Amino acid sequence: MNTDVQVDVAVIGAGPGGYVAAIRAAQLGLRTAVIEKEFVGGTCLNVGCIPSKALLDASYLFSQIKRAAVFGIQVDGASVDFAAMQRHKAKVVRALTTGVRGLLKRHGVEQLTGTARFNAAGVLDVESADGAGVVRADNIIVATGSVEAELPGVPFDDNVVVSSRGALELERLPGRLVVVGAGYIGLELGSVYSRLGTEVVVLEMMDRVLPEMDAEIAATALELLRKQGLDIRLGARMSAVQAEGDAARVHYSVEDDEATVEADRVLISIGRRPATSGLGLDAIGVETDDRGFIMVDHGMRTGVPGVYAIGDVIATPMLAHVAMDEGVVAAECIAGRAAAMEYDSIPAVVFTHPELASVGLNEDEAELRGYSLKVGRFPFRGNGRARARDDMEGWVKVIADADTDAILGVHCVGPEAGHLIHEAVVAMGYGGYAEDLASTVHAHPTLSEAFKEAALAVDGRPLHV
Ligand code: FAD
């Protein structure tokens, strides 16, 4: 790398938060550099959102091909070439990460390879295989993301005990996979392998799956995933993994009963923690909270002038789209614009089948905040297009304030929920009412009509139940 670089803005980390922040800063006329130690595109493009969706889409297609007879299509002898599926995934990742490099170049962002560390508030030391250098910047955005959390006593061994990263890169389909943790990553990757023929057991310590989702919606997902063959065991606390050559025996307990389950691979997906180690934050006085997340205000400013933080490294939803928007806000604040992040209508999606999607408050949260609620529900069974696709499992729930009719939250489990949720996101973003959704004309026959019906149901007048 260049030994001494001087810019207006230096961004540490080229994940979705960092690369978007860099592009926006450059658009605003700021001389910008981004420093990346491992892979442009970060976790999301290389070992997260994108590769997992490539495998989810491929495995879903296989599951559909196997049931094509429902639609009068005979397919004999369909089988999986897992190596080819992995090559497809790698090709998608390559195309997108090359695209991000191109975008940075087109916007005139200087791309530096190396590991950055604060020397002082406006000065970074950068180390790379080619040597060391210094980057001086009036403003520095920390966008270093997160890393997989390990279970004490059960380290990843990149063979039998794997993180999500390892689980995305398996060379062969495991016969038996144990997933520890029924959050979205565990259930998405569990779904991939289950669809491809692996026996999947999911051990979840809590009495429910997807703790961040609305409880009723998550309960429907649990039922449907179990029906698909995922063996999800709740209240199951894993205690040890005993490696036995190329396999393992996983010990766990349910209340006072001890049990074991055998596995060829064990995926530990119990969450992620902010990547701050080695950054030298203490030395310059950047504060972190008790879980290690960097503390920022709504303009992404830390307490140290000229130092900003965005994405998974701060205590906001660990999602790529959140990181990207935080990156835009940080860049705009640096350029002197009045920008602030707003977190009330952030969508969250789980890409199992059916998908789960949500925005805003769930019922428990809304009640805790003292709202009296009106709730409208509508099942996809009553939707013509869902029936045409033979994809009728799931439903939509619209939660509104009983006093004002304002939409407080929308939750959905069903086909294409991840796409559909955005009409609710936009409605909430504009401070919409349930009546706004209910009185909007929706094209027929589309899955989106289920959202209109759920909004009508808020007022007790759905048309198709
Ligand atoms: P990251 O993407 O983690 O990028 C941080 C970058 O900083 C990395 O490239 C890292 O190498 C670099 N870096 C770290 N330290 C330094 C340093 N000192 N010097 C230089 N570079 C450094 N989110 C969604 O919204 N939708 C999904 O469907 C989804 N699926 C996921 C599936 C999986 C399996 C996983 C693991 C995550 C998924 N996520 C998803 C979460 C998403 O990947 C993250 O929220 C997102 O990547 C966060 O972006 P970021 O820019 O903050 O950090």
C-alpha cells in the first residue's frame, strides 16, 4: 500500500456499511479511502447474506422440483450436485464483490488492503502483507462489522464444529447436521441442508424459535419447519461436543434429562459479536457498551470528534440494510448535512420457506409501551394467487393503535414475505394508518392482497374469510 495517504474520510472495513459510506462520501465531494483487511463486500457479500441466499434459492428450487407433480410436471431422477451448487454460489459472490470494487473505483474511492488500527484520533496505522503505512483523515468511520460468537469450551475447528462461515463452505453434504441456535442463521442454513437431504436437528435453549420475531408468527414458522422435516428441539441446552474422528456426539439437556445426538457436522449459530479487538479504540477514548458495541448518537458520531461508527459494530439491528443506511447517514453528517438514522420502520426478514418478515412493534412490545391494540389477521389460504402457486401456508398480521388506527407493526409468515413486507415499511415510514393499507387498491391476483385483507381485518371487515 501507499505509505502515507491523506484523505477527508477514511473508512475501516468494506462491508455493506463501509463501502456504501465510502461511495456516499465520495458523491458528496469528499476525498475518501476505504481500508479492508480480508474481503471487499464484507461478511454480507462473502460469507453472509448473499452466499446463504444463493444456497437457499438453489435448495428451494430442488425442493420444488421434487414436488413438481403437484403442478402436473413429471421430473424423474432429480438429484443434487453439491459441488456445482457451491460453484454457483461462488460465482454469485465473485460477481457481486467485483461489482463493489468497480463501484468504489467509479466513485474515485481509494481502495487500500490491510488491517487498520488507530494511532491517534485522525491517524490510522495500516498493516498488510506488502508492508505498513499510515492513513491520515479528518474523519474516520469504523465499519468493522462482527464475528461469530463461540460457545465456551466448543471452539470452531473448521472441520466438525463450524460457524455459519464454515457451514456455507462445506465441500460435501453432511449426512447429519446438528444446529445449535434457532435464530435466523441457524434456521436458514438448517433449511438449506434439510432440503438437500441432510438429517437436521436444531437444538434451541429457549422455548421458542426466532426470539426477535413476533411470537405467534414464529410459532407458525416452527410448526411449518417441523413439517418440512427439521427436527427442532426446544428447551435443549447444549453442554458439550465430543469429537469422534470426522463426526461428533453432541450432549444436551432438556430440563433435568440428559440426551445426546450424533452429527457429522455441528453448526454453532448463537449470535455474533462486534469486531473491535485490535482497533485501539481505548487509546483514543471511543466508548463501547457492556457488550462491546461502539456507542454512537443518531448521526453515527462516537464521543470522539471526527470518529464515527456504523453497522454491526454498533448496537443496532445486525442487518446489512441497516449498516448501509447508517453509512449514508455518517457520510452526510461528515459533509455537514442534517442526517439522522430512524429505526422505527426497519424491515427484518428470515429467508426460510415460507419466509418471515416484520416491521415495527410486535404485540408484546406494543403492549409494553402502553398501546391498546387492534389486530387484523389474514391467512394466505384465502388468497387466490397463493392457491395458484400451491403455497398457502402462513398469514399476515397488522397491528394498529386502537385509538388512532396508526400502524404499529406488520408481521408475516408466508410466500414472498420478504418482498411483500415493503408495502408496510413504506406505509409506516409515512406514518400510515391501517385504513391506508385497507383502502389502497391492490392488483389481483397477487400475494399482496393478503396485506390489504389483514388491514381490513383490523376493522373487522376482511372480504375473503
Ligand atoms: P461486515 O459486513 O462484517 O464488514 C466488515 C468488514 O470490515 C469486513 O470485510 C472485515 O474484513 C473488515 N475489517 C474488520 N476489521 C478491520 C480492520 N481492523 N481493518 C480493515 N478491515 C477490517 N443481513 C441481512 O440484512 N440480510 C440477510 O439475509 C443476512 N444474512 C446473513 C447470513 C449470514 C450467514 C450471516 C453471517 C450474516 C447475515 N446478515 C444478513 C448480516 C449481515 O451480513 C451483516 O449485518 C452485515 O454484513 C454488516 O455489515 P457491516 O458493514 O457492518 O460489517
